[in-house]
Amino acid sequence: MSLNFFEFAFLAALAFSSLTSKAIGLAWVMLVLAGVWGWVQRHKSFKQTAVVTLLKAWLLITLAALFAKTIPVVYWSDPWGERHGELRMFLGALAVYSFGSSKILERKTLSGIAYALSICSAVGLIWVIIFGRDNLSTHPIPWAGSMAMISAVLLAISLKSDFDLPHRRIWFSGGLIAVMAVLSSQSRGAYGIVLWWIVVCVHHFWARKKGLGMAASVTRTTFQRQILIAAAFLIGLVLLSQSPIFKRPMESIQQASNEISVSQQSAEKGANSSVGARIYLWRQSWAAIQESPWIGFGHDGRKEKLAQWAEMAHSTTIKGLGHVHNEYLNQWLDHGLLGLLSQLCYIFGLIWLSWKLLKTHHAAPALALAGVCFVHASSSLSNVNFAHNQYTATLSLLIGISLWMATLRPR
């Protein structure tokens, strides 16, 4: 597979994005540059298709989200530096609409992207096991969310694309490795990716068996192969059970259970723990939202309330926080219903796009978008991921890649 310099640099940035946030930032910038070049080339190859119409729809969705966010930001005179997430989403959508409708990237690039993301997963797993969650390239929670989204995209390409089976097996393994990296990071908010993998894989293999016919006879060779795969899987589980990949998440879940138990006795008493602080902040945020549900309190108002709540609970943990550890509540607290609507635009927009792509038989991009949406929607329940550059760059980039995938011609 021959690559030009631009493609090679893009794939290299993706491959090492789990080590430094600058790499994923560079990859996102290159996505935008590809969009600029695509816009220049559009007059040569532009063709309005059903998929291009969906690309335009996503662009309009991100524009609506940015507009909804802009109104309260202007009203409260809030800092524009915190709006990098909405701006990244819009520029990423504009880029994929431009180069996606111009066909300036070839199908072979998708294979390179899948391999680069697999390398990113492996490098990330090795790093987090050796150096731990406190030495990652960014805050461990958005880092884990980014790895979970990468895992979801690799799962979709490995199960639903029409590439050769040996390649797809490697990408499937890369996706599993990304799941292991998430578990090893001890970022509980991203653990939902495990549930996503179980549901998708069970449905995929059930549908495959049904398609082949449940009554079809199983050959001796096929049966032996299935036994070997099952045995290898069980041996792998036994070996991993003694590794940080299993031990760390089990310890993390047990710790969370203990902190929840303390918080149930007294929210204030538990407010100095990770989970307890979240529970306390969610309760206080919901009560505050009732006071000003339409326009919120603005950036400075939220900071003032966090300081008040920390003082009320005598919590040094809350005193060191800048948000309420829930994307939906934080958006609503800051900017009222328009802030919440801005965030919901992305989630419902991705659900709608996934459905439309599935109906038009674009199974791989539909599953990739659905997976990214699931990770973003679930991880946002316990963190404000839009406050972190690496997360929003990864989200914008992976959505762009998934949508671009739908423009490629099948073999």
C-alpha cells in the first residue's frame, strides 16, 4: 500500500495519539486541511449523492449545536476558550463534507487508518500498564473515553467492512486491546465500552449463524476449530485475570461501591471521595438548575456555586474541581436549556445518522457512529469531556472518519 507524505503523516499522528495529545491534535488539523483541499477540488469531482446529503446534514447539526451554545456564551460574556469542543465539531464536519464529496482520499487509506488505530491501542495499553493512569498524555478520564471510541470504530470496521478476513482479525484484536487499555486506566466512566462489545458481538455472531442456517451440518474441521478458539479464549482469560488489565478495574469498581455506600449514609460525609463528590455535586446542581433552568448561571456563576458547595460539604475534593462531572448537568447549569440542547444535538444527530446509514446498507459506518455515540453519551454521565482538547479532537476526528467511510465504494 503506497502512501503519499500527507497520508503517512496523518497515519503516524493517529498511531501515536495515545502517547501525546499533540498527535491527535495534529491529526485533527490535517483532517481540516484535507477538507480545505477537498473544497478546492470539488468542482472537478463533486457529485450529490445520498451519503453526501447525510454529510451536509451532520454539518448543519454541528452548526445548530454551535449556534445554540453561542447565544448564552454571548449573554454571559463567557470565555470563548472553553468552546473549543463545539468549534472542533463544526470544523470537523465541514472538513468531512468537503473532502467526502470530492473523493480525494482512496479506499486504501481506510485500511491504513484501521492499522494506525490498532497501533495506537497497543501503545496506549503498554504505556498505561507500565506508567499508570497518572502519567498519561492528558487527564485519564477523557483519555479512556478516547480509547473507548477508537475501540468502537475498530470493532465496526473489523465486523462489518468488506476487507479481507486476515486484516479484519488484526483490527478486531486492536479493538480488544483498546478495551483493555480503558480497563487498565481505571476510568470507570468509560467501562460501558465492555457492554457495547458484548452486545454487538453477540448480535453479530447470532445474525451470522442465522444467515448461514442453524440447521446446517457442522463439519468435523469446523467443530475442532471452534473448540480450539474457545479453549484459547478461556486460557487467555485465566492469564489476564492475574494481570493489571483485570485487577485494576476490579479494585476500581470495589472502591466505587464503598464510596457509594458512604454517600448513601450522608452525601456531605462522602463528598471527599471521587464517587461521593460526584453524587453530591449532581444533587446540588439539579437543585440549582431549578432556580434558573432557561439561561443558567454562566461560567463564573458555576465556579461560584462550586466554591459554595465545597465549603458546605467541607470537601477539599470538590474545592479542586472546575465542573460538576456530568456533561448534561454542567451544560444546563452553565447555559440553561440552550446549553443542554447543544450537547443533545450531537447525540440525537449521531443516532439519526446511524439509522439512515444502516437503512442504506452502510453497516460499518453506521455501527462505528453508533459506537462513538454510545461511548460519548454514557461517559458524559460522569465527566465533562468537552472540557478536554484531546477528547473533542478524537470525537470530531472519529466521526469524520466514520462518515467518510460511507462514501467509499465497496469492492
